[in-house]
Amino acid sequence: MSKPVLLYYCKHSHDMGGLVRAFAIADRLAHRFQVVVLNGGNPPVGLAVPTGVSLVQLQPLGIVVDKNVMSNYDSATVQSNIALRREMILAQYTEIKPQVLFIDTFPFGDEILADELLPTVERARDRVSLQPLLICSVTDLLSGERRGDVEKDDRIRALLDRYFDAVIVHSDPEFARLGEFLQPRDALTIPVYHSGFVVRERDEPPSGGGRDERVLVLPGSGINGGRMFRAAIEAHRLLWDVIGLPMTIIADRPMPDQDWQELENSARELPALRLEHSVSDIGTEFAKVRWVVCDCAYNTMVDVISTRVSALLVPGSNGHDSEQLQRSQRLAYRHTARILMPHHLNGASLANGIQQLIKFEPSASSFNLRGAEITANVIYDLSLSDDIRPDNLTSATHSDRPRTH
């Protein structure tokens, strides 16, 4: 008997974080489904597609890298690409006729997602029979800057209740729950599952080997990336004669050759400072060293937790209440990591932060790190069930849509 088909939409992004998470989940789903992943970001470089998973590349949006130069698409190009993506998504849905449609971030994300996804979502709900199971997923936190926007929360709730069968939140509920950030006037009538954090599957580090006495700096792709590069080089300059601590800086993001050359020129005369364009797996590198300085994007945070490395978090921030800042504060409160506020970031403050980090022993966390496996299990169980609402959830109405199995 052939496996049921699952179409998995991975939202557009200028980095690989969303796709890494999608591949981790798709790898678990592939044991029970024929999985097709629609990648909305740039094509994966050095990231293997899981066995048994098909990848369909959509026209990327946002930041592009062409001949070593980063640029943003102009508005006309963006609109043209959205139209093309909309057609590709709908064509894939129509062609493969999935039993499960699994959508990342929508309807929680920006309006671009609605523009390109709503036609397919509506097509999935316009038939009397054989409608697919329709599930959306979201990471641990929604931006705090939108907190209190009841009108937006009401719109999200209306879309969820109208089109979707369930929501999966990739968070440990002890860390963050959807109800903290989505507070519409009327409660959701579809179930919400908290899967735990999604961790990329990797080999265990060899036993008996100690971690390198080295600080690894991962500037990240956010607003602080360039500043952290410069601050890290200056911090190493200040610290080397004091504590003699080797440092590795990993770009792990697209960068024009000219910018990279400037960084190499700045670092050339500094002892025990290594620059690397990228590595295959950040979490593996975290497991090798004693200390890291990094942002607090979702995947980075999960790698900090899962490897139990001593971390100084510099949250990328577009305001005073960003997702990264909230994550950092929650980890610092649990003594799982230290935090350096982004507006304080410079060479001297980072040098001081690293000195304090050397004395820091993170507390072990008990967070659920089986998010990929649990997500796959939830989707599979729902695909077999005529009543998708778990016993511990109540609702005034139940979905009566027929679904394929």
C-alpha cells in the first residue's frame, strides 16, 4: 500500500533556519508519508534533503545573492515573484492531491504569506468530499510588538477556525505557550498542540573528549550581524593579552566578498583568531567548544539548549520586545544562558561579557527536545482520526469536514 501524500510549505526566508527545521520534521514524516517540501527560501547549499523527501523550489523572496552582492528585490519584482509562487503552490497541490497539507507560519506571518497561500488553502476547502487534513505550525513565540493587537488576533483566529484542523506550536509549553501571544476575543475552536523544540538529528559527540577552550562567535543574519563581527574582533584584541582565549567567528550567512575581505584584513594580525564562512551544522560546532556568543534565533536557541554550551546571547532586535529578546530573557531567567543587550554591544562590552561567561555554568534544562518526532506523530494520528480533538481539549463545535485518509 502506498503512503499518503503530505505537502509541506516552508515559508520564505533569507536564511536556512526554517528549512533546517522543516527538514528535521520532514525526515520523521517520511516514515509514514510521501513528503513534498515547498521551499520558499533560497535553494539549500550544503544541506542534504532527507531520504524519501522531495523538494520543490519556489522563486525566493527577500535578500538575494548574485555575484557576491546582496540586494533586495524591488517591489515590482516581489509582486511578480509572489504571483509566480502562488501559481506554483496551487499547481503542486492540484497535481499531487495531498491527504495532508502542512503549512509553516501562516496565518501568523505577514501578508505575503496570505497572498501566496490563500488560493491553495481555499481550494483545499472548496470540495464536499476528500478534503485534506490542514494543519499549520508556528515556532515558540510571536513578536511581542504585536501583543495587544486584538484586531489582528481576531483575524488570525478567524482564519484558523475557518480553514485549519489543528495548530502545532514548536515549543515546550513550560517555555512558551501560544495562548500567551495569541489572545483573540473568542477562543480558538481547533486544538493546539505544543510539540516541544525541534532539534536537528545529529550524531552524539565522542565520549571522553573535552570541549575546546575556545569561544565561538556566530553573528547571525539579523540586524546585529555586522556589529557583532566588528565587536568580536575588537573583543579578541582586548582579551588576548589578558586571558589568551582563542576565538572562531563563523559568518554562516551570505556576505559580499568585499565585506569578507575587510574582516580578514582586520583579523590578520590577531593571534588565535579564525574566520570561517560557514559550517555544515552549527549545533555540532557548539558541542565542540566551551563558550559561544550568538544571537537567539529559534534554531540557535535550540542548539544552545541541546548542547548545553555556555552561551552569551546577543538578541537580534527590531525593537524592545522582539522574539529573540524574549527568548534570551527567558533563558537568562532560568540561568540557562547569559544575555548582552544589543544596544550595549561593542568591543569592550563583549570582552567583559566573555570574561563573565568563562565563570558561568549553565543550569541544565528539562525542555522537551523531541519536537520533530512529536510533530510527525501528531500529524499521523490526526490523519487517521475521525475526531481530531483530544480528550483534554473542549470546543463548542467540532470539525465535520470529510478528509482523505
